[in-house]
Amino acid sequence: FYRRRVVEIKHGRVSMLACTGYIVQEFFRFPGYISPSSELKFADIPNGLAATTKVPAVGWFQYTVFCGICDLWLMHQVPTNPPGKLCTRLFGEETTNYEYGFLGIPGYLGGKPIADPEVKKKKLNAEIANGRLAMMAIIGMFFQDGLTGSAWGDWANYTDSPLRAFENELGVQAPLGYFDPLGLSKDGDVETFRRRRESELKNGRVAMFATIGYMVPEYFKFPGYLAPSSNLKFADVPNGIQAITKVPAEGWLQWVALCGCYEFCVNRPVDPADPGNYGKGKFGYGNMVLGITAEPMQDAEARKRGLNSELANGRLAMMAILGLWVQDGLFGTPYGLYAGSSAFENELGVQPPVGFWDPLGFTKTDDALSFRRRRYVELKHGRVAMFACLGYIVPEYYRWPGDLSPSLGLKFTDVPTGFAAFSKVPLSGWAQMVAFAGSVELFQYVDDPKRPPGDFANAGFLGVPNSFVKAPAGTKEKKLAAEIANGRLAMMAIIGMFFQ
């Protein structure tokens, strides 16, 4: 375990530096030459994997030597030290060797370890978590770079992908577009794709009927008997999974026979190139057994739109019926809410339609401190997300007049909306934003453990600093619940905007 933890921390640190190296070069390059003898400037080296073709052999040799020196002498892991606590391994023993302090600052430059054990534990956990995230991020950048030519490359640039064999098929719809994260279609096998598409359509159609079958009995049931010989009425059969215990064996046999008849006799494919088409016409009301014929849709665009709608509705129905089953199995009704016990089921944020919603069981330990910390983080992220959404929307209709950066001749109207703004904001602007956010976090809105999460002593109504305006009497709880709900919506909205 010790060896694996040492390796994990080392890889995480390298990955964090690698991610930074990918990002910084998009905004800043050193001036001058990286290799004067080769007349190679820093500006000549492309970002990402393409740089490997530009760096001369001498540069690779320098990299290797530098990494070797760091690993063998400058950043040595002593087996008696905790994983990740490094020191030098130079000649001279204690006279010339030193350890590293906070943020890796060497001891001879004043670097000291964190004294508070709780703060130290929190920082070390954060480093491991950030390192794991960075390892995933840099792998993603490598793949994106290798496939599209850039770590932020457009999918359209990956022209050699075997997935393009199906990217114009029915079902490729917004917002996900062509979605095959498991690479099931990467072999480009047309027959396999058609078989999966037919299965998808069939399962979707059954799921749509099943979902309707869950809802209709809540409002209507046939009169009379379902099984006269068993004295079983339709009204006696409960809705949902519990109905399984009421239906007699003959009923199950009839269902199996009906499904088999449709599978092998009624639904016969018309064209192998058109999976799911059984010659039943619009809405599938045609029936060869009963002699009912149905004409196919003649308008090609209307047919495409209708088939796309069927696929989308079938996918939604498959998710819906699974949700109904899980809900039914857990609570005895497909529309049941959480009915268990929890120390937090009466907290703010427990709102219709989901009620107390904690599917991953984060609060099952009833740890009040952990719940408070998560609620504080949720509020903070929600507030930032609401500002971020406004920041995306408002510039579409209004921009400040004048200059954003007079020294650079950069006007507010020159800065595009969204991600493209990153390439326009100068480094001094980023420094100002970081400084402002830091001042708000550290000095203006400071969490007080004695107050409710997100309730800051110097923030009044609507968060106006040092405001004397307070929420109207009797409306505070309602407005706090609304803030949580709006923050949750904003977090989903800003993620959608990022993807879009």
C-alpha cells in the first residue's frame, strides 16, 4: 500500500504540472529562443503532443537528465517518511540535505511543514483528490489531442473515426449528438448496428406500453372479471410489481403466447436496411393477420422526424420504466417518496417532486458536520452558477461601453461570450478576477460555524454587503428554499451551457 500511495502521489503531482503546461501555453509563451543553435523559438513550438516533433534530441536529453536528478537526488522518498514527504539525497548528510515545506518550497528558502494536524490532513487529502482528477484530465487531453490535433479540438476534426459510419443515422439528436461512450459501434459493423437498432426500437416500444400500463390503472380499470374461474376481478389486481402475485399461471401463459405470436408471426421485417419496420404504417396499426393494411408515410422529412421522435420517446420510456420499477420495489408504489428516517429529512431543500433525495446515501451516517459542509458547498456553487448563467445571458443583449483594458486597446464589445472569452482576457484581468474572488472568499463572506450554512454576518437581503435591508418577516424560509432550488437549476444550466 505504501509503495502504491507513493506512486499515486508522484503521478498526481506530475499530472497537475502537465495539465498546467497544457493550459498556460494557450495564453502565454516565453519570449526568445528555446534552442538558439537550432534557431527554435518558444513561439515556434505547438501546444500538446505536436510539440514532440519540434523539440530537438538535446532537449529530450535535458528532460531525461533533469527528471532523473529530481527522482534520484532532489526529491527522494525516505521509507520512514509518510508517502509524498520528500527530501534531498545529497552528499554531506544533514549539512547539505533539506526537506520541503508547504507547496514544495525548499527548507533553505523558508519552506515549513503545516503545523496544524487537521489542516495538514485536509490539504493532503485535497492534493490526492486533485492529483487523481489531474491524471484523468491529462489522459483526456492526450486522447483529444491525438484524435483531433488539439486538447480542445472539435470532434469534426477526427475524420478517421470508424464511428462516422453511423453518425448520420436516425437517433443522432441534440444535445448529445452521436453518443457511444462504450464504443460499441467502433468496428463499423453494419449488421451488428442494425441488430442493436432493432433491439433498441423493440425495447423502446415495449417500454412505452409498459409506462402507459403503469399510469392508466391509477385512473381506470376494466369492469368485470379478469379470471372468472378464479373469481379475480380487474379491480382486485394492484398496480405495479405487486400485480405479479395476483395473475394466475394461465394468465402468464397467455402473455407468453401473445408475445411469441407477435415476435415470430406478426412482426416480420420488411427491409433489413430499415430495422424496426414491420410494414405496419404510421402508428403501427396495420395487421396482416387481421387483414388490415396501412400505407407508409410518403413525406421523407415527416417520416424521419417521426422515427427520430419514436427513438427519443422509446429511450425516455426505457429510463422511465426502470425508475418506476425501482421506485415501486423500494416504496411499494411507483410514485412513492422517501419514507425512511433521516436526521435531515426536514431540512431546507427537501422539496417536491422528489422530496428527500439522497440516492447515494451521503447522509445515512447522520453526521451533522458533514451535512452542514455539503449544504454550504451546495449554496456556494449554486450562487456562483446563478451569476455564471447571468454572465452568459446578459452579454447577448448588453455590453458595457468603453475599454476593458485601455493599455491593450481592448473594448468590452471585443470580448466574445462564453469560452471564447478566455483567449481575449489579458493576464492582468485573470489576476484581478482571482484576487477579487479570493478577497470575497477570505475576507468578505466568511463562513461562521455558529450560523446556518451560507448565512454570512455582513450580508443582507439578496447578499448585498453590509446591507440593513432584511428579508420580509415570514418569508425567510420560503426564500431560502427558493435559493437552493434556483441554485440547483443554475448548476445544471451552466453545465449545459458549457457543453453547448
